[in-house]
Amino acid sequence: MIARRVTFEGRVQGVGFRYTCKDLAKGFEVVGTVRNLPEGTVELEVMGESGEVEDFIQEIAEESPMAHNIKGMHVKNIPPLEGVKGFSITG
């Protein structure tokens, strides 16, 4: 199991980005959260098997309807998420 925090920059708030992430997560064996941050970015925290996590992030960044809105992306390894079940929008 691995966990990643991904911060997406660009036109990612007010365009359905979080809902797209939640919907895409249904196709992967991952758990996590996605939320808007005050500075206009979106933060994704996701956990699962390495291939699932990496494929999920790639799907969002390169193949989703929101991919063209992303102008920058920062990926960071984080400790395993505790108490997270499913995938949810938290803010």
C-alpha cells in the first residue's frame, strides 16, 4: 500500500474537478479524499496498491475531461491514510 498527496493547480475549482475525481475513483481500487484549498488549488489524498494509485493519478492528469484544466501538479509521498473508507469530497 502506498499513499500520495497530489496538489493540482490551474482552473480546478468551480469546474467539477472534485466530482470528476470522485467518479473516476470508482474505477480503481483506491480510497481517499479530494478538497478545494483556499489558494485556488485542489488537494487529492489517495491510498491503494502502487499500480492503482499511479494509474488513478494518471487518469485524472492525462485522460479525464478535467486534464486540460490542470496547469501544474505536485505529487508527494505521505504516510498511509487512517480511518478513510471509500473516496469522498471533504471540502
